[in-house]
Amino acid sequence: MIVVLRKTRILRGMKFVLAILGAGIFLFGCGGGDDGDKQTLSTTTIDTGGGTTKKPKTGPVEYKSLIERRGDKPVITGTNKAYRFYYFTEGTKRFTGITKKNWTNGFVTLYRIEHGLKDGYAVTLFPKSTNHFQRVRFEKGLKNGKEFVWHPNYKLKTQGQWTNGVKTGPWFRWNEDGTTNLVAHYLNGKYLGRDKRFLPEGMLRTWEANALRTFYTGKPQTIILKAFGTPTQAKDPEWIYRGMKVTNAIPGKVATTVTFTIQNGKVAGVRVSE
């Protein structure tokens, strides 16, 4: 009789423990989010049938192996819309962990993802190096905080601020020798223009059209960057600079746009227009 009672108590105790475990898995397995309330989080599965606990894989997961899905609801900052992107391992399981993306040019990017959203720093490394090429911070899927980019000589190339996925405030660019290349201003993602106090010499002076063509045709593209800074628009093979002053290009007018055609690292042609 005593033995039977003890077995009954043991069985009741085991049922109670299993009930608690089941409730815990249910609570931690349900995910929330701005558009993914029906999506479940990726969790460690416990086998209560006598098996062992499934341990998460060690090391970074291949970034390309994840499934990317854009969120339905945008985050509005000023007049801009920024969408969150969610990452899944399979089906409806949001990924949590570190991922690694190998670029074809040898660069490597490491992302930290929490419950399907990039969260924390994303770091891109130079090929076969531990030195940072780029570092930017994410918060719940959107860029928030400062972004940094470095030259191959490890001097700072770019620095700027992100707020909810859009650029804001001043953005700086420097040449490899440390001289200022460009300072641009943004407000809630809207481009306000370049800071004239930091314009390169080539953007400040007035050019004569033929002199401009003669002087820069055949020159290395690095000379163009040094003289005029970062292009207003770069569409291979053309570098377009707006806001310039060029005479004798258009009868009775001062031209304001110069397009450099770049081929094999050198200026193949110079075109002037309004």
C-alpha cells in the first residue's frame, strides 16, 4: 500500500514539472513586433521524451542562409519612411545570434540579430584583416547612432548620424591624407546641401570651359576627388558635380553642372551643362 502511494505521488510530481516546462516554452516561444504578432521566436527545443537538449550552433551563421522579410508598418521620421527587415531561419522562427556575410571583394560583415531584427553593431572588416572598414549601429532593425567608414590606411573616411533609419545632422568625408572632402547636412533624412565653408577649392572658383577640359582630361580620378570632393551623383562611368561656375560653355549663361567621364581610373572626358 505504501509503495503504491509513493508511486502515485511521484507520477503527480512528474506531471506538475512537465506542465511548468510546457508553460515556459509557450510563454517564451511567442513573439511580438510591429507587424509580426503571429510569428514565433526561435527558441531552444526541449525533448521531454528522454532525449537531450538541442544546443544552438556555435559560430556565426551564414547571412545568406536567412530568410529576409520587410515589415508591413514603416517608421515615419520627418517626411521619410523607413522599414524594418526581419530575418528567419525557417518558416516563422525569427533568428537570434551572429551572422557573417562574405562579400565577393573579400570584405566580411558581422551582424548581431535579436529576435529577427538587426540590433547592435554591424561591423565590416577589410579583406584578411581585423581592421574595421565600416561600423554602424542598429536598434530594433533600424540604423540608429553614428556610422564610421575608414580608408585602407585606417584614417577616417566618413562619419555621420542615423536616426530611425534616416540620415540626420552633418555628414563628414575626408581624403586619405586627412583633409576635408565634404560636409553635407541632413534633417530627418532630407538633404539640405553641402556646407560652403568646407567646399574644395575646385568648387569655389570660376572656371573657363576649355581650360577645365584641357586641364583635367587624362588626369587620375584621385585628382578630381582632391579638387572637387565627392560627386553630387556618381553613375558609372560618370561623376556629376552640381553647383559649379563655368563660363564660355553656354552663350549668355554661367554653367553650373560638370560631368567627368571616368575610364580605367582616369578622366576620359569633361562635359559642361546647365
